[in-house]
Amino acid sequence: MPSSRFRFVFLLIAAILTAGQFLLFQTLISTGALPNPIAVHWGFSGEPDGFGDPNAYVLGITFTYLVLLSLLAYFGFGLRKRLLKPLLFGTVAFLFGFLFLLFSITTLVQVGRSATDAALEPWLLISLLVLPLGIVALALGTPQVSLSDKLQISVRGLALLKLDYSELVSVEQITLRARDFGGLGIRYGNKTLAFIPSPGSGVLISTNFGESIAVRTKNPEILIAALRAKIGS
């Protein structure tokens, strides 16, 4: 889970990027480097098919960022649910990064050109899909549980959760179903953070701060025995 320092630094960088992009786009508008009207929507062919006022466009982008920054601040420092906090913060952080990249590319590609000439190359459209597809692949990855000095749950080599054994209360075998958590992937429901790439057997780990962790595993008995040895239950 990202530390409070990491969340603060990310929020600060995101705020700086928001201000910097706003000033850059406003400069490009005032110098006539961006077309008026400006392309604001592209079809699947990569050709622009929607246009608008550049000032309204930039204000709309900036307002979107401000909403995301507010959500980052709340999820990072206001939300009290420990297991839900990093999930929501990470989701909004990814959304901010993706939109920042998307708006940067689609706006800067129009510099010195008319809006109708601001077609997006096919390779660029494909590259923009890589990030969201990567997130889907991460969410549907099989969780790996490590029991070293702390309980650690990783997906595709990325450590997503670490807890001290002193924070764990009990562990039991359960059957994980997608409908119980709103679908497959990394989910949160009923005060439970679930790693459920597929339905089936798993373990439910209860904590002393009121939330639980559900992990899909093909060998729940082995994991339960190892966890109980660690937490002494």
C-alpha cells in the first residue's frame, strides 16, 4: 500500500502538472498556435469529428483535473477504510495519469495545424489503449501470497498489500463468487478487499481494524495452515 508520503508527493506532482498544462495551453491559445475551433473528439478512424472553443476546452480539462485532485486528497487522507483507501487512490491516480497523457497528446498534435488536419495516427490510438488494457491485465492476475516478516499479497510481481501479523485476527476457507464483489479482479465489497481473478476456493482473512481480505487460491488449506501458524490462531 502506498505510504502517506507517497500519496502526498503524488498529489503535489499532479497539482503541479495541472497548473503547468493549463498555463501551456493558455499560452498556445493566446499566441494562435492552437486552432480555433479546436478538435475535441476523434472517431475510430483517427479523424477529428467534434470541435469546440479552445478556451472552453482548456477550462473543461482543468475542471476535470480539479475534481480528480479533490478525490485524490479525500481518498489519500480523508477516507478511514484502510483497505479501500489504496484501491480508490490508485484508481483515481491512474485515471489522472491517463487523462493527462491523453489531453497532452491530442492537444499538442494540433499545434500549428488546423483542427481538421489534426488526425491521430493508428499507432498512437493503439498506444493509448495499452495503459487501460494493462490495468485490466493486472486486476485479473493471480494473487501471490508471501508469508515472510509480513503478510504480502502481490499480483504479477507488484506488491499491492502488506500487513503485520499482529493486525490479523483469523483466517477461514470460503468460496469466492464474482457476484459477491461486483465482478472479477481486485474488488472491494462488504468491508472486504477481494483478489478474485476467477470464481472458486479462497481464504478470508479478518483484521483487527474491521476489514477483511479475500484471496483466491487453489490450495486454501495450505495457506490457512501457514497463516494460522503466523498469527497463532
